[in-house]
Amino acid sequence: MRWLCMPLIFVVGAGLSVAVFGWRGKIGSEPPREAFRDMDVQPRLDAQARSNFFADGRAMRLPVPGTVPYGGGDYFSDAGSPKQNPEFLQADVVFYRGGTKKADGTMDFVKKMPVKLTPDLIARGQERFNIYCAVCHGPAGYGNGITTQYGMVGVGNFHQDKYRNMPDGEIFNTITNGKATMQPYASQVNPADRWAIVAWLRVLQRSQNATLSDVPEAERTELERKQ
């Protein structure tokens, strides 16, 4: 009789295997049966559901008073893209874009940056410029950064008249969106730091094109004596 039991055990085992594993991956309307839950299903409340935990009986909660959409005052590291998200608060268009759009779709760039010029802003701009810009444009902005030694061409020399006369907003916009071979830096440099870079760029331009009249009168005599 033992030799008859072995085939029977095999058939029963095969049948159980098919019963247990044969339906895996099948699509059905009923929830799957799980032997081990492993925290796959946890208590939660659906949208518009009722909750006895809160006094008003609602599961969905209102934002804290005074909450503003993500973006606040330091927005525009937009996950690697300078594309504007209309859901984000950007009330100050000039601050975030460097100007306003005209009817023909072109930009009307601001001549002067819309932030207060301070020593701290200039120092921050110098730091950010040396990190992100000097590698191509050089520490003094002459377009002779280290990348030019390895074949980079078309790097702007900020001491040319076209850059000296360029509106602050256009420089900001170029940092944001890139231009020609320059890639956009919106994902690496936030708006406030972009304006700081513009401020430092103006300092570099002034330093290389200064005249004696730019020196305070109290210090002018000493400079003339040294000459």
C-alpha cells in the first residue's frame, strides 16, 4: 500500500501548489488574501471622509492661518527646471523673472536690480560667483576661466561694453535660463543669490573701469601721492 500513497501525496501536493500559487498576479475585484500583512494595510482616512477625532467631524484639515503656497520668498530651485509652476506664489514678477513680459512676448528687463545693495549682498554674490561662474568667466570676469583651457569657447567677457550696458534684469534672466552655450542655473542658484551675483558682477566691472573721481576725496590725495 505504501507505493500507492506516494503518487497520492504527489497529486495532493501539486494540487495545493496550484491552489496557492496559481492565482498570483490575477486581476480581481476582491481584496487579495494575505497570510502575512507586513503593514501593507494601515488605517487612514479618505478624502472627504468623516473623522470623529476632530470636533468638526472632518478628516481633511484647513491650512494653518497665514500659510502661503510653497515658494515663499526664496523660490526657484525648481527641481532642475526654470519652468514656472503656476501653482507657486510668485507675486513679485520682477524679483523672480528680472522684468515683465511685453505684449509681443519679449521681456522688458529692469535696469537696476530690485533688491537693496548691501555689503552682505555683495559678499554673498562674490561667494556664489566664485562657485558657479568663475570656472568659465574667470574670477575677475574676463571670460578666461579654467574651462577655456580645455576648449570652452564663446565665454562672455563681462568687461565688454555690451555687458556693462546690459540691464541688471537681463543678466539675472541669463543666469536663470541660460543663453547660447551657457546652461541655466535656476536649479542651482536661488533668486536672491542670482541678484547677489549681479551685484558682484557690477563690482567687478566697476573695479576694472574705475576713474579717480570714483575714489572718495579723503583718500584721493593719498592715491595721487603713490602714483
